[in-house]
Amino acid sequence: MAELPAVPEGLTVRPMCADDAVPVAALLTAAEQVDRTDENFSPEDLTEWWDGWQADLGRDGIAVCDAAGVVVGFAVAFAPPTFRDAYRVYLEGRVRPDLRGRGLGRILLDWELRRGAEIHVERQPSAPGKLVLNVVETMPSLEGLARRAGLTAERWFRDMERWLTDLPAARAVDGVDLVPFAWDRDDEVRRAHNVAFAEHHGSAERDPDTWTALYTGQRAFRPDLSVLAIEDDVLLAYVLAYVYEADTQATGRQQTYFGQIGVLPHARGRGLATAAIVEALRVAAGAGCVGARLGVDTENVTGALRLYENLGFSTVLTQVAWSQDLAPEEAGSAQ
């Protein structure tokens, strides 16, 4: 584990632990009043997130505490167990707003970069690596930290939203049934997702355990709001939907979030994505949701951005992935 950093006077730093989900959730709630990321987390959400990404908090995370022992800053570096092109290590952290401007953010990011590089060497030294920090446009100070740390803006993503009013008419595709998610098709959806996203930037093939941990095993996953497109008993397309209770409590309105949308390559061009999304919108409206949200890579190879705009989604936030490349270790150098 990277050496614990020196922190400003009056603060202490220690490795994170599972119990930090409660104070980190409180920190993020306080920060959201300033940062406006449109993300809200309960302690259970954070525990599920860290466990899903297999973060070893004692080695991969640090917490900064004030004199009373309250967590006022944190940093975590984690990587999925599977990858395609480069082994990506994701960096996350935050400083409580009233303690910003004292250099703590720079200290935490520096530690994340060092720990992220260590994770690459420890787990996938022979593969090219990449450290990734996602920055929401509403956090210009974090963008400045990324720039000064030598990271490069790599990719732009849009968070898009539409209200569930004036919905488009249901779309039919000859020979295709639009049905709710069924658990006996869970692994079929996983395998379809791996194929559908094979050429997408930064995607990774999901094994069964990772698929469950990150997607259909989440507490927020709503099989009843998810839609599968089936032809001759074969899955062709899917929309997986989630409802995050922390967001509902924070905003006072229930939204569905379309986390994964995909069409098998050989079935593209038939209007399946449009039909499945329209069905998912209509199902969500019938279940009491007032809005729908999704995220999209602006350079998505399938032209998804244009599709979503045509279905009434508009951009509410932009995120930028800032990254730093890590070269593979030469044989024997990691010994």
C-alpha cells in the first residue's frame, strides 16, 4: 500500500475500513450541496459499490479525520477484475467543502495516483494500464487538480434525462416480443452484453460474479422495469433499469435509470433499441416514475447519443474521464 500522506495540521489520516460507509455517505451528502453531481449515496450504496468493484479498503483507500475523528476526506483506488485493452484503475475521493482550499484534495489525488500505479503492478503488470478520474463539469476545482497532476482529458460522457410525459407510442418490431427481465435469462443477458459492448471504449467482459456484483445483483436493480427483446426465444436486445432510493429521498421524485442498453450486432438496424427503450419508458411511467435517466459516451460507436436525443432525452450534466497511461512492466521487473 502507498505510504500514508502527510495532511494539514489538526487532521489525521488512516486506512479506510468497511465502517467508513456511514461517515463517507454523510460527507458526500454535505458535498453534494456544493458539487451538484446529481448523485446521492446511502451507506448501503457505498458498501455495495466498493464490494462490487472488489476494493480492498484497508489497502486501496484512506480516510482523513478531524480532531473529533469525523471523516472529512477520503480517497479510493479500485479496478475491476476483468478488462479488454488496458487495465483501468479508477480513482474516487472527496473533501468536505468547509475544508477545501488547504491542499487536501491535491494530497488525496497524489495518493490515489501512487496507489493506482501500485495496483496495476500488483495485479496486471504485463498489461498496459490506465488511471482514470471521472470529473463532473460542476467541479472545476477537481478538474484543475487533474490537469495539474498531469492527467489528460480522454473521453466525454453525458448524463441525459427526460420526463415521463408526452411519451412516444409503443414501437413494434416484426417477430419480436418485448418482455420484462426474467432471472432465467440473466446469464444470457450477460453474454449478450459482452458481445454488444465488445468495441465500446473502456468496456470489459463481465464474468458471472462481476456481472452480479455490478449489475443485476444490485439492490437498485428493477427487473420489473427492465425490458428484453426476444425473437424465436433468443435475446436480441435489452434495457436494464435501476431505481436508487437515495436519489428518490434526496430529490423527492422517483426516476428510473437505464444502466445498460445493448443490441446484438447482427440485430442492429431493425429499431430494437428504440422499441425497447420506449417500452421501458412506458413501463416506468406506469410504475410511478416521473423521469428517466441514462449516461452515454459522446463518441459511442453505435450512435447512441443521437438515438437518445431523438427519444426526448437532453443533457443535464457532462463528465470527463481524465486519465494517465501506465506502461506494462518488463518481464521480471515486478519481482
